Amino acid sequence: MRAVQDVLPGLPADLPKPPRYGQRTVAEVLSSAAGSLGVPGFEDVLGLPAARRVVVVLVDGLGRAQLRARAGHAPTLAGATNLATLDAAFPTTTASSLASLGTGAAPGAHGLVGYDVLDPDRDTVVNQLGGWDAAVDPHTWQPLPTVLESAAEHVDVVTVSRHKFADSGLTNAALRGGRFVAAEGPAARVSTALDQLAAGRDALMYFYWDELDRTGHAKGWESWDWTAQLEELEASLRRFVSRVPAGTTVLVTGDHGMVDVPVDARVDVSGVPGLLDGVRHTAGEPRMVQLHLEPDATAPDVQALVAAWREQFGSRVWLFSREAALAAGYFGPPGLVRETVRARIGDLLVAAKDPLALFDLSRLRPSVLSMVGQHGSLTRAEREVPLLRLA
């Protein structure tokens, strides 16, 4: 929207740099793993060792900062070979990062540009994680071939995850390909993964672990509950690595980190005068709000809206336009951003700098205010994830 560009032509001076797409992001993990297996068409840009089998363990919510802070509770992970510190995709949320992992592409190319985003064809906000809109075809919404699809033509490809994700919208959009083998609980998933590797075939395995993130949202990553889940992860991976066949590389990474937000910093923006004036839709996540303005918004309208946000939150947030973010590469190289994706992104973006979570309770249930751990923004605690080699 031109009016937003006129009011906010550039980016905040202290806004962290865009993810290093093509070099050191979650988008390079599965594609580099395929490259290390010798799968045609894939380059191992991360410099992984050549292997017959590669297991990519994606631990939802495992940020670099959180692991370092609780290293004493996870000595195997803390002592693993640290191949790189990676950037999560932007926004730093599961839908965007897992789609980047699965396609090897940035959000502007694969199209999953937030937790929930605008479907411009229907003028409605759709969820891209657990509540995928039945009217949205995952294959049309995300048409790029996935790494798993392409690799399955050359090696055994298997996903080990929970039953509920077997036919989810996100799986069909970004992680389709190969065989899906479901198991519940950490012990069952480890046993299932080992069974799948026992045949000794050349293989690429995607192994998803979501317990850490769920606990972080409910209790906060600084809670003892989260630490207990980290200890469970540590013990499970130690068992797993001790039993994988020779010639297997085991990688561990995350999709984002996390920030704990105190109760008094969880704000209902729909209850604050001026913050949603002229806003047609809110989308995104509590720490990276996407504001879609009314089509007839003028520069004075945008100036008033920006002034209201600055008056309410000051330096606690970064404010910038979609066009500035696209031009700077936050959603990927500008030339690779699909035109159909641009309209899914908010006209005005509000990223939290401080421990702050912003909710629009005019469209969300009040229960969301109980969530402690949050992510989506560009702080180091949210954007930096480790890439570890356990075997």
C-alpha cells in the first residue's frame, strides 16, 4: 500500500538483519542433508559430512539461547558438534520455518508467511498451523516441490512424527513426500525411528519433536516444566544416537526460539483506542503482528495509526512496512517472492522488541492471554537456532 510506504519508507535503524537465506537458515538443513546423500539437484551448502543416512531431528522451540541457558540439563546436546548457528525464517514461527525447512525456500517463495495470514482471494484470515482452513488447498497455496518429494525418487524418505500431523495442512503443503510413520510419545517415536533405520537403506529421515514448544507456550521456557522436557529430549536422543546404524548422520535443529512474556505485558490491542483504526484485518502472531489496512487508507490515516502505536509502545516495538521488509529481504530475495504471496503479508508490520505479546481479542479467544512463551519477532532469543551433529 503506497500510503504506508510514504509514511514508513525505510526500516528502523536497530532492526536486526534479515535471515541469511541460501546460506545459514533452517531452509538449508533438509536440502543440505539431501545433498550430503548425493541426491541430484541438491547442494550441501552447510558442509555436512557425506553419509548413507541422514536424520534431521527438528525440535520445535529449541532456540540457541534457551539451550545455552539450560546446557547443564542437556549435556549430550550441549556437548554435540555445533555445525552452525542458523537463522529461523521470518516471521520466527513454526509454519514459516517448517515450510522453509521442507521446501528449501524462503517464506516469500513458499507462501507461509506467518502463523495466520490473509487469504486475499476470500478476504479472510486463515491459520497455517493447527487450524488449517478447509477451503485452502495446501498444494495450491504452496506449489513448490518439497525436499522430501524430490529426495524420495533416489533414497528412502520417511517422516516420524505424531499421528495428528500425518495429514495436516502444513504437512501436505510443505513436508509432503516419502512415507509418514506415526508414533505417540518420545519413547515410541525413538523406537519407531530406529525400526525404520534398521533396514540399512540409504535414507533421509525427518524426525519431528513438539513437546518442548508446547510446554514453553503453556509454562514458559524458564519454567521447570520446560527444563524437564529438555531433559526428556536429552535422554531420548542419547538413546537414539547410541543405536543408529553406522554411516548415519544425526542432526538436531530448531524452528525458532522463545521469549517468556509476563502477564502484564500481554496486551489486547483491540481494547486500546486508535490501535486498530482503519485496520481491516489483524494477522500474524502476538510478537509479529501484521496489520492489513482498509483499501482506501490515506497517508494521514496511516500517520495517525503509526502515531497511536508509537504512543502506546514507543521503543518496545519495531514498526515497518511490508514493502520495506520485502525490499530488504526479510521474506527472501525480492526477485523470488511470488506475487500471489505479497498480498498475504500485512501492509504494516509490528514486531515486538521487548518481552511483549499483542493480541486482537476481537477475533481471538481470551484464553490466548494465558500463553507464557511466545515467538515471531526478530530478537536473538527468537531467531537463532542451533545446528548440532550428534552422530
